[in-house]
Amino acid sequence: MSSKPRIVFIVSDGTGITAETFSQSILAQFELPFRQIRMPFINTVDKAHQAVREINEYAKSSGLEPIVFTTLVDSEVNAIVSEANCVMMDMFQTFIVPLEQALGVKSTHAIGRFHNNADTESYKNRIEAINFSLAHDDGQSNQNLADADVILVGVSRSGKTPTSLYLAMQYGLKSANYPLIPDDFERNQMPSDLMPFRKKLFGLTIDPMRLSEIRNERRPGSNYAKIENCRYEVSAAEAMMRKQAIPWLSTTNKSIEEIATTILQEINPDRSNY
């Protein structure tokens, strides 16, 4: 079997981000290499013809039909793209048509409707949450922690920052994060600024070996990255979490999506935008 990646086009009249995410979930079921090419804003006949030309060129040069995932509302644009030499996965036809039949109503067929939300309350909440998470990253600020939906704690490089930003961007959650440092371990206490908000705390930990690898990429050969130091910090951090009855999980073998989902189940925020 060839190890050459199979070309996958994501053709959308919007950003294509939703279609790309969905296609990744589907393609992950196959232990084959794929190369995804996103074609956003294909919302006119001319752009549709150009997309078809590019898809056909890849088909001709590779000798294989590219796989094409589409989310195209305009029927004329969709019809043009469907003529490409490809294996086409029309996500709207797959889902919208059966839903129209089940619901007994026609969909709006509005281009970019999912992303046309810059003036909605939920969108503004997400922007506010992102700003909050950036301002409260890595213990930069202890202001307004009462407004936080969750405060992530853990040793440095255990995944707190990307998780905080993911929660803010995807779910509009105000997420702060604090690193646990040697001073905290010596006192065997969480940072004093956090104790009034103990019920908001959620801990992240990580395998010491993996932590050492990550830290060595940032500060090679430093005491910060030594496996002995990593073992000590992880052990001390986990002991503190147990002592304070703070829920926590290991990020070692988990994706950011899995980590976020676990946190959401634990804190059960009152949100309607996910």
C-alpha cells in the first residue's frame, strides 16, 4: 500500500473550519495518510469552476481521485463542484435534506449562517472569555477571579494554557490558569490567591517522562527539564490536589478536546452555546 498521502479537499462557501473538523473525525477512522487542502469562500460560479480545475489537476497528476468534503448552500455552485473528478462527500445533502423531511420545513439555505454571528450575544461572550483567559494566563493576574468559570492548576507545561484558550474559544468559558511552583510545594499549599475560589479549581497533571521531554524542547539541559525534578514536581502537585480534594486528570495521552470535555462534565457550566 502506498504511503503517499491521499489528497482531501475541503470546499466550503464559508471558512470551511466546520467541514474540516468533521472530515478529520471521519478520516481518523482510517489508518492512512491524508493531506487536507481547505478551499474557503467558494461562493460564486467562477470560484466553483476554479475549484474544479484545481481538483481535476490533482486527480490527473496523482492518478487518484481526490476526496472532497463540501458544505455548499448554493445549488448552482454545488452542482458545478460535483462535476469534479473526485469522491464527493456532500455534507449538506447528507444531513440537511433528511432533516428537512423530518422537521417538515425547508432550511434557510443561507451562506455562512453558522459563522455570521459577530453581533450575537454568544459570540461576544466568546470574545470576552478569550480576553479573560489571555489576561489570566500563567498566573499573570489575580484580578476578577470570581468571574472565572474554571481555574486550571498544575505544573508548568502540563497543558493549562492551550486548554484555557480552547475552553474560551469553543465554549465561551472564562478560564484562568495558575502554575504550581517550588514555593507552593514547600508549603504544601495551593497559592493563597486561589483558595477563596477552591471550588473553581481543576488540576492538570502529566507523566514526568513526557514532561521532561516537553521542557527539554524549551530549556534543554536545564534543572527545570531534568527527569528527577519533573518527578518531584508532578508528585508534589498531585499530592496537593488530593489534599485539597481538587478534581484533576492526566493530560499525557489525551487530546485537548478530551481534556476540555472532561472539565466541562466536572464543572457543568450554565452555557447554551455548545
